[in-house]
Amino acid sequence: MLSDGLYRLRSLFRRARVEEELDDELRFHFEQTVAKGIREGLTSDEAARRARILIGGIDQVKEQCRDARGVWPLEVLLQDLRYALRLLRQKPAFTAFAILTLALGIGANTAIFSVVNAVLLRPLPFREPERLVKIRFSEPGLGLRGVLYSLPELEDLRNRAGVFEYVTGTCRGSVNMTGGARPERLEVILGSANYFATLGVEPQIGRLFRLEDSVPGLAPSAVISDSLWRRDFSGDPSAVGRTIRIDEEAYQIVGVLPPGFRNPSRTGRSTAHDVELWLAYGFMAPSDPKPLRSARAFPGVFGRLKRGITFQQAQARLAAMAAEIRRDYPADYPPQAQWTLEITPLQDDIVGNTRPTLLVLLGAVTLILLIVSLNIANLLLARASGRQQEMAVRSALGASRQRIVAQMITESVLLSVIGGVAGIAVAFAGLRVVAHVIPSNIPRLTEVSLDWRVLVFALLTSLATGLIFGLAPAVHTARSDLLPGIRENSRGSGASVKTGRFRDVLVISELALAVVLMAGAGLLLRTLRSLMEENPGFNPTQIVTANVNLPYPGDPAKDPYHTLAKQIAFYKELARRINSIPGVARAGFVSHLPAASTDGFRFSLGIEERPSNGAADLHARDIPINPDYFQVMQIPLVSGRNFSNDDEGGKPRVAIVDESTARRYWPESDPLGRRIRMGQGAWMTIVGIVKDVKQDGLDVVGFPHVYVPMYQAFDVSEGYIFRDFAIAIRTSQPLSVLEPEIRRQVSSVDANLPVYDVASMDELLDRSLASRRLTANIVSGFALVALLLASIGIYGVLAFMVGQRLPEIGVRVALGASRSDVLKLIVGKGVVLAGIGIVVGVLVALAAATLMGTMLYGVQPHDPVVLVGVSVLLFVVALLASYLPARRATQVDPSTALRTT
Amino acid sequence: MAATIELPQGTLDLLILQTLALAPQHGWAISERVQQISSDALRIQQGSLYPALHRLERRGWIKARWGVSENNRRAKYYELTKAGRRQLELEKDAWLKLTAAMAQVLGMA
């Protein structure tokens, strides 16, 4: 209603004027009434007295007129805010405590939410990111998800599926680059020429890949990231057109990506750096014959769905196409493999398994905020009891209950908004810390920032928090009978008994939530401990590791390591030189260090004289090593023999399997002497069995591993690519002494080889637990805060109870109650509260723990040790928190206590 | 003098509107007038008169302006608006129907 709005506005902006008019109007009425009385023969005093009675409470009338005018939503808010501010200033200790805990609670929530926002919620920074999907080839019949694909299969996606606008294949790797400010080891993407078109990005300068870059092999064009451009080319636009050398071959920089562009995948595995270099890859060597369907060698592919095609439609069409292809080429697709295609939104794919971690963290901070709210609600309730008298007076002066509730809620929301602003500051500071400590294996972390979504979240969180902790005391005050409050000595009135019960419920909830958080922290800590105690299968102490890569130019003429003989010569010479370093016992070479590699490639395993494709789970990972590797790592040989320097190319192929592979595939017989092969590779004779190693990470129950001699593994004719390797050195020397020596020895063999990621094996193992450790530490920190807040809560309730019941306690003492009787009275109350809280908390924790299942290792979600430990700890702390007020009660001097009432 | 009766719920607005239908009045005069016309049977609680006036003004049924009273004092005069006149007819109608029905039920018609 227009008139209504104008009326309210007038009320707001001309408040003084309106108030004055109201005064005038009522005074006029009063004077007229008095005048009438005098006319009727009363004295002027008597007439005035009667007039006052007739009108009633003038302030009440005024208040009702103000309500009738409907001004209060705006004007009263300002008034309430002023009043609330004054109150907060009057109680600096309470205010400081409330704002501090709120700032921590809201700050922690905001910080964790901003991580969740960046990782899970914010769309990928590409054009229409919802149309981007990761495509996977799977063989569910063999239990394999994400198998390699062949060129004809890639062509099927492009030409036969009909649901994609673009399909782009990718291979990820790392290369040596020279020609910039310094030689660099870079993460590289070899992508189809339409890679950038698929994502929908424009270059910062220069161009991205074009049709002409789509050639067999690699096109001589390179696109670089903004970070590389600034680091190595000092942000000079003339970098476009410059020639760089990548693994000995010349490429021309054609374009620079905009800042913030990131390859949509998890962060790199070998160097933990983002991809900074892109090469256009034609997926075929110039001399290749017609590619075979069975030549499956490519790992990555993603696509952009055609506009108007839904995710479900695309998935259905791809499944149908896979069925057609299986029927058309039965020889290439054995039926039991059930080869098929599946898609996932690219965003979900990138986020991967970090989702449960983030959700657990988000749950933990939410619990913290709830506890903070309950605690403040508790303090406010205590204060509200103290303010009964004030409220009764306000009510007598004409304030409606609505008005009193609004006033109290204004106070608490003001508190929470101040806390929220402080919380945003806490989150901002916290994020800087978090960015340094959160392990790099959480994707998209570099995108974490406080954007509008985060700020809105923080604001809503603080408002909601204020409402939650403000509503309870406000409603309580409004519901209780206000009249007794106006009497001076209202202690022990029904209202405060009810308040007491309500506060008990709040404290019990706090304790229960604390139990849940502590149980979660306990489970995560036990997981961490059992992982740290996990036997990795080798002795990681006194091992220094380093990574080296041989260049792999596409042009064989430029390849210094083109033949197996050249590579063997290199490895043997490098081993000889490293072994000559003083303090080095022995150097081993391996394709992937245990617990450091996260790529999950595995190959189908062929066993001679066993029908192929018969067993669904015949697959394994091959790990090329040199003969000294097992000794260096102290991986015990169970039976058979180790590799020797004679196991070279041209000699009979041999392999060593681990115990679990032996148990799994030869449960009844001895595998020694049997022949196996990886994929379609050459047959190898098993010559030895070694103990299991946690090759794929301490928390991964690995799939079978087959060790092969690296001097046999390089076989160019098999298309085998193995040029990245790690050196593991058993040594008494510290890392700092050894590192320059390793670099010197590598460059004395080949000066063009970069050495990177030099680290001790202990450190690598430690790093592989970094993410879990961080999560466990954060949740434990939260659990500590929860414990502290809960004990403050229980202390507060009991201290208040003691204060209220001082006279009663005085009487008891006067009548002969002993110190221990009084102690029992108060501590008993604490014990009851803690007991109920713990029981409720344990029940909730039991129900909630299963949600954490995927994050646990070596501990059951319902681990009794954790639950009992948490309960005992909380009980002891609650006991301590109850003892302090109880002791105060025992020191009551009965005469003083009785006199003050 | 007839005994004073409590004003039934909702009748105060009707009384105010009816009184103002005759001529613009200030608050005091309205209460005097109601008392007078009803032969002292109806007495408006002073405490509820002004909140009611402010509420009616907010609804747009009456409007206020400052004028000069009979004894030369500044006073706030209220008058009916067009909407107020319509509202008065509605409420009057409803009231008459109610009382007629009540009389019928109570066996007095």
C-alpha cells in the first residue's frame, strides 16, 4: 500500500516531528479533560488527577500509538541497535568471549567453505563448463575402469557417437625444456589440436592450436602458461615466435594462455606442479601403418557435449555405441571384458576422492559453530535471568512481548554479525596459512579465495548463528511470567527454574556434539597412526631418492638413447658413478618409487597354459628395476633368485613377482619357472618371489606387481616407453651432503639431464600421508575447541546454579551439611549433565561414524577404544569443570549467604 | 445515567468512523461525542482511542490535519477519506446484519 509506505517513511524520517505531534495531541486531550473537570466544579488538582487516571499510562498509550503507526521495523531497529551496543560495552568480558568464539567458529566455517567453494562448487573456468565431460573406457567384466584406448576408438567418439561437439585426447608427461631463462623440468600435456577449442579458451597473446597443428606425431608449436611466460620469458610479448628446445627438439612458442588457466586434471604426480606446456599431438607417428583397434596406448580423453544433448542422453548413446562396436569387432573385444564407455562431468572427475575429506571438514566446522552457538545461548540465558527485572520494567512501561523478543534478538544478531566480520578476517588470515599447509593433492586449491559466494555464506552463517543462539533466551524470556521479576527478590521463581532446565539441555547438547567431534578426531588420528605403523615392505631409513628423465625426442635421429644398448650403458655407468660417492652403499633404479606414485595403470596379465581372458581379475603392474634395487630397499627375497646384470636385452626374459601375486594366481603351486606376459608383450619366466611392498601408497591395498629387469624392459620394438626413473640410494650421508654429489655424477654422465625432487624416502612416505595428517590435525584442533567450549558451558551452568542457590546452600551448611555434602550436590549435577551428554554423543557418533568409512584405514568406524577414550576424557574434563564452582559453594559463609537475601 | 457498557471487540473503529462522518473532529471531541450520543452508555477508553486513530490513519480511512479548537488551542483534527466513507458503509452494514441476526436468535425480533 502506497499510503502505508509513505506513512511509515514519514514516521521514520520525521521521527522527532511525529513524536512532538503525538505529545501535542495527547496534551491537548489531557488539558481538555482537565478543563471539563474544572467546569464540573472540581479543583484543578483533582481534575488533573482524574484526567490522568482516565487516560491511563501515558507512555503505554504513546507506545501503542507508535505500534499502530507501524514504524517499528525500521526505527525501532536503530533504537534497539543503539541499546544493544550500549549493553555490549557494559559487559566487556562477555562481549569479548562471545565475539572471539564466534569469530573462530564463523572464521573456520568460512575458510573451510571457501575451500569447498573453490574445489566442489565453483564451476570450472571454461566456456559452458557443464558441457565438458571426462570419457572413460572400461572393462567392467574384468573389474577395470579407465583402461587405455586406441586411435580407432578415439575416432569412434568423434565420428560415430554423434553426441560430442569436440573430443580431445590427452597424454600427460614431463619434459626437459631449454631456451628460457634456465633449463626447466615441466609438466606437459600432449593434446589433440582441438584441446583448447574443446575447453573454450582464448589466448592471452599469440594463438592456440589450429587445424594445421593436427599432424601425425607432434606439431612444432608450443603453447605456454602465463606462469611459465612470466618466469622464463619475463612476460615479454616477443616470447611468441621464440624457439625453445623440448627434450632436444625445437618448438616454436605460438601463444600464451591467460592467467588462471589450468589444465583440468588433478595436480601433477611427478613434480606436483601444474601443467605449463602444451604440445599438439596427432596421436600417430608419421610412419605408422593403419592403427589397430587393439593397439590401446592412450590414457586421457575428454569431450564437449553438443548443445542440447543431456548428460543422460550422451551416456545412453555411448553405451549403445559400445555394444555396436563389440558386435562389429568381436576379435578385438572379448565378450567377457564387457568393454564399454562412460562419462562423468569434468568437474566431478577433477574433484575425485577429495569430496569426502572436504565434507568431513565441513561437518566438523559446522559442529564447532553449533557448539559456539549453544555456548553463547547459554551465557545469554544466564544473563537473561539477570535481566528479568529490566524486562519486567520495560513490559510495565508498555513494551509488548514481541518488542522485547525483537530487542533481544537484535542484541544477539548484532553480536553474531560483529563476530561474523571478525570471522571473515580470521578466515582471510586462515586461508593464507591453509594455502601453505594443505597438500597439493587437493585439486583447484590455487583457486581458493574469498569471493562473493564465500562472503554471502559468512554473512548468512552469522545471521543464522545469531538467530539460533538469540532465539532461545528471547523466547524463553517472553514466555516466562514477567511480573514476578519486578519484585526485587525474585530468586528461585518458577522462571529461573525453567531457565535452569533449558540451560541443562543446552549444555547436554554441547557435550554431545563435543563427543561426536572428538570421536571423529579420534578415528582420524588412529587411522593416521595405523598408517604410520604400516609396514611399507621395505626399510625407508637412510635412503635418499632422486628423479631423472632421459629425453625422448620424437625424431629418432635426435635421440641420444635410441637403442637399448645406449640406455643400458647409461644406467650402468650412472650406477657405477653413484656407487663411487663416499658414504653410498648402493644405488638402485626403479620406474616408480613406492608410495610416491599415484598413477594407477595396470595391464592385463597373461599366464602361459592358462586360457586368456578366463579369469576376470588377471591384471598387474610391471615395475622395471635394476639388479641392486631390492638390496637397496631391503625388500627380502622369499624364494628363487634376484636379477643380475646379465638379465639384459637379448637374453631370456625374466620376472620377479611379489608374494600376493604368487598367492593370488598360483595358490596351489609354485610360480617359479612359470611364464607370464604383460598385455601382448614377450613371455617372461618367473625367477623369484619377493615380499609385498606398499607400492601404491601406504593406504592402498595394491594390485599385483611384477618386477622386470630394466635392462630388458626397454624394447623399442614393443613400443615401450620408459625414460622416467628414480634413483634410490642407501647411504649413511645426509640428504644435504648427497644431493650436490648426485647432481654432479648425473651431469658427468650426461650434462643435459635435470635431476629433480631429491628427497629422503622417509620424507616421501611422510608426504604421502600429508593430506590425511592435515585432516586429522584440523579435526583434532576442532575437537579440542569443542572440549574447551563444552567445559566452559558446564562450568557456566554450575557457577550460575551456585550463585542462585547460595542462600539455600547457606541454610544447608547452617543446618550441619558438610563440605563434602555441598561438593556432592554441585559436582553430582555436573556428573549427571556430563553422563547424559556423553551417552547421547556416543549414540550420535555411532550413527555418524559410518559416513567417514572411506577415510578410515586400519580402524573400524565403531572403534571401542576411541569411543571409550573420548568418553573418559570428556568425563574427566567435565568433572574438573564442575569442581571449580563446587569448591566455591563449599567456601560459603552461611551467615553472609543468609544475610544477603 | 445509563450504566456504562464495555465496547465489544471491533466496534471502536466503527464508532470513530461514524462520528467523523458528521464532521471533522479532534480526538477529545470524538470521545465526548460518542459518550453524549449514546447517553453516556458508551465510553471510549482514552488509552485505546489514540492508537485506534493512528491505526485508521495508517490504513488511509481517515486523515489528520492541525487546526484550531473552539477554545483557540492547536488541535489535531481527523476527517473521513473517501476510502473511510466506503469502509464506514461496509462496517455499518455488517454491524446491522449482525445485530439483526443476534436479535432474531435471542427471540426479540
